[in-house]
Amino acid sequence: MNNHHFAHRNRSATPSRQRLLDRYKQYLQSAELKSLAGDRVGAENDYQHAEHFFRSAAQQKDADRL
């Protein structure tokens, strides 16, 4: 097993809200760059991924309230 597997194993089963928001921002930035480069399909794919992480962060926030 390489170091990546050990690092992944030590993470909690539920990603933190901040980590989800970081991924959201990464995908948004990637989508914007692809859009500027004229890659509409790639940009749309990244926007969809960004939306997934945004919704996951919102769901995590709701779960933390309970």
C-alpha cells in the first residue's frame, strides 16, 4: 500500500464541510478556465461536479444542525 492509501484511510468517513467547499471552489475555477479556453463540454462537466460538492456541503451543514 502506498502513502495515498494510508492518508485516505485516516480520514473520517464523512468529509468535512470545509473540504467539500474546497472541492466546490476547485471545480468552479476549473470550469471557468475551460470556459475561457472554449471547452464548453469540459466546463459544463466541471460545473456539474461543482454543483454536486455544493449540494453535499449544504447537506453536511444540515446534518451538523441535528
